[in-house]
Amino acid sequence: MDELTRSFCQAAEAYGLSLTDKQREQFSRYGALLLAWNEKMNLTALTAPREVAVKHFIDAASVWRPDWFTGEVRRVVDVGTGAGFPGLPLKILHPELDMTLVDALQKRVRFLEEVIDALGLTGVTALHARAEEAARQKSCRERFDAAVARAVAPLPVLAEYTLPFVKVGGFLAAQKGAKVQEEAAAAAKAIDLLGGAPPVTEAVSLPGLDDARAVLYVKKMRPTPALYPRKAGTPEKKPLGDA
């Protein structure tokens, strides 16, 4: 067993995850591909086995809460997935999910496609597109039970990137750090405008780390107005709710 796999198995046990042999092998292969590809393109600044195991794999797993991811949640979109976080670990741990991974960089999409193939995953698609453009496609607009995102943008911007993908009754799960409450307050107007309910924050504690982390959940209450998301680049330049 290599160091990354050993670190992940130890961290998973500490976090309370019960893994099958197949899942262990899939995470091991995922980690090996991540580090190999990272030598030729920038996928992650974290390369130490323990960091990859905890800050990527276990961190992604922390998005899952049974009271949100009920049996009715099947179609999930990971917006701005990058190297596949949190979407791919969620798919490995919960293979019943139908996962769509959206990223704007073709090189990263090629990496994701190789991982999907190498791990033998089904029911997962890597989509090369900007979030603002994908969310206007008929196949994506308000078609997902949940959207997940990590380290993509401040919440007022992220809400515009993600909520248009989510059907009424679904939700956004956004991974955030120590300033989650400040972000939630700053995004209140944007979230309401986009059809979301006030955010619910759940603190996250990862094995061996004492930094502040949280997952912020936003339930979709009403359809997103047709105006949103605005054209590519606009949400970042002019966040909703700004004076």
C-alpha cells in the first residue's frame, strides 16, 4: 500500500467513513493520477500524501449530509470542479449519484475524463464549459437536484454561477472557510434574487486539522429569473447585491 492510500485509509477511518475495497482502490488510483498529471499541469498545490488525503478527499466527503442528500437527490452538478473536487470523491463514495463535472479549462476536463475511465465510473460526465454558459443550456438549466462547489468564488458570485442549475426544491452545497458567515451576509440579496432561501451553515472538522471550515447549504425556493446568470465574466466583475 502506497503512502497516499495509507494516509487516506487512516483519515477515512478517523472521519468515520466506511469504505469498500473497490472504493479504496478507486481513491488510490485517483490520487496517483492526480499527482502524475500535476507534474505537467497545475491541478493542485497540495502534493504531500496526507494533504491530498485529508484536504482533498476527506474534505470533499464532508459535503455529504444525509438530511440534505436524501434518497430523492440523484442528479448533482459540480460547478468549477477543477481536479474533480468535491464531485469525484462524492461519486466514488455514493455511486448512485448521476454526477456532472463542469470546468472551463479543456486540459482539466481531459484529466477528469482519464480519471473517470481509469476508475471505471459510470453515471458521471465531464463538461467543458463556463458556468454562465452551461447554466443557460436546456439540458442543464434547473435540471439538477443539487449543485456543489469548492473554492470557486465568493458566495455572491458563486450563487449566480450555481443556483440557475438547480431545480426548485433542490439545493446548493458550497464549501467555505473561516469567513462563511460574512460571505452568507454579503450574499443574502443575491441568493434571494436567484430564488434561494437563507443559507444554512454546517461546521466541518477534518482529521488532524483545526482550521475553520463549513459547508453552506442554500435551498432553491423559486425559479431563477431568466436574466441570470449574466454573460460570462459579469458575475465576477459586478456581483449581485453590490451597491
